[in-house]
Amino acid sequence: MTEVIRSAAALREKVTTWKRSGMLVGVVPTMGALHDGHLSLARAARGQSDRVIVTIFVNPMQFNNPEDLKKYPRDEARDLALLKADGVDVLFAPGPEEVYPRGFASTVSVTGVSAPMEGAFRPGHFDGVATVVTKLFGMTQAGRAFFGEKDWQQLQVVRRLVTDLNIPIRVIGCPTIREEDGLAMSSRNVRLTEQERSVAPALHRAMQAAAEAIRAGAPVAAALAEARDAVLRAGFAEIEYLDFRDAETLEPLDRPGPPARLLAAAMLGAVRLIDNIAV
Ligand code: AMP
């Protein structure tokens, strides 16, 4: 049975009872419109904690584009059915006034890892993420938090803030779940037209080819240029970035060495897709 809780006070009461009996609480923060990627996090949480809270909150503070916020898919009834089937204990779905009550005036801002890529193309995005994640950690008092590698930069930002602010929670990164053709699952994929959907896997394909080329010793700049060409040729409208970077610091790399990742964001029609893979 999945209980739906909307207030921080009611959640605190529930979690306090759990923790009194020594239970380990896991949290999976999401914005809803759940897919197998989200559910894989809930399953990881189930396997590694005694009680699981999935949060659904479409956080206005992390949207830099009002149109994107307005069009963000929402279907709580369907989400709840999926969470029930997965044995999640609590769906925490607060409204915006619960999270940002009158007078709210604080921002959590992470520098460094949040600056390039998503930070550069979506100004203010990571302040919104860092602030809401800090609040969700406080509201849920969870001991473990599960995040997808799909949002690799976000995962590094969250790790940074948990370390820097001494938040007593363990952050666990979980692998990206993909469609059969390689497209990373995303709530935004439902906004692709049929034609765009058939083009979408080209991003992951091009990144895989670049990763292979770099592993085989090709110059990084040439491999990236070839991948960018391939993505545009396939029908993407624009590439915001397609970079080769240190997996942890997210500093650009011009040759392989430390653990590295390819990370990309590109526009397909009106939909912005992101992806990343290990090299
Ligand atoms: P979102 O609802 O998009 O904010 O995502 C909520 C959480 O699910 C984040 O930790 C994401 O990284 C994770 N997530 C989203 N898509 C995937 C996916 N395809 N595979 C694994 N995790 C994902």
C-alpha cells in the first residue's frame, strides 16, 4: 500500500515512527511522469532500505524556461499506480506552497561542477535543484538517496552539496535505463513526434561511436566533431554541448586518462534531450 502524503509535517511524523524502530529510509526524488528509469531507482531503494519514499514535485525553481515548466508532463494517478505495483511505502507529493511558503528566501548554490554544460545553458537550474534537494533531504530525513546517472552532472552537484553541507545521507547513483534502440528514457520523450522519436536514438549512437573512437586512440577533438556532425545530419536542430570531460570534476579533457564521460544536450524539434556515457 502506497500512502500519499502532501505535508512536510505529516511526513515527519511518519518517518519519525520508522526511525524510532531503527528503519533505514531511502528516498527517490522525481518530477513525476514516471518511467522505467524512475522505477529502477525505486527498486534500488527497495533493495537497500527498509522504507522507501518517492517524491514527486515539479520544482518551478529549477525551470529556466516557463514554457518547459508549463508543458512538463503530469499524471499523478498513473504514477501512484506504478509506485503501488512497486511496493513503494510513501509518495510524497507536496504542492508548491508547501515547498516554497510565503517568505521563503533561501537558496543553495553549488559552484564548480554546476558551472558548465547544464549550468551554462540553463542559468539558475542547479540552484533550483540544489535548493529543492536539500529541502527534500531535510523533509524526508532519509539515510539514502537514489539518483540516476542519466543526469550525470546533477548527480555530481548533489554529491558535492551533501559533502559540503555535512548532510547525513548516502547518495547512490544508478545506471541509465534506455529504450531498446538506445534512447535514454526521459519524461520529456512523450513530447517527441513520431518522426522525431525515430531520429532521437542518433544522439546515443553518435556518442557511442565517439567513445569507441576515443578508446581506440582517435584525437578527442576529431571524435567529438564527427559525433556533432552525425547528430545534426540525423535531424537534430541544434547541439548545445557534446563534451568529453572528467567524470567527477567535469573539467574538459583533451585526452583519455582519468575516468571520463561524454555528455551532451541537443534540441530535437522543441524537445531538449540530454545523455551521457562512460568512456
Ligand atoms: P526527473 O523526474 O527527470 O527529475 O528524474 C528523477 C530521477 O530519475 C533523477 O535522479 C534522474 O536522474 C532519474 N532518471 C531519469 N531518467 C532516468 C533513466 N532513463 N535512467 C535512470 N534514471 C533516470
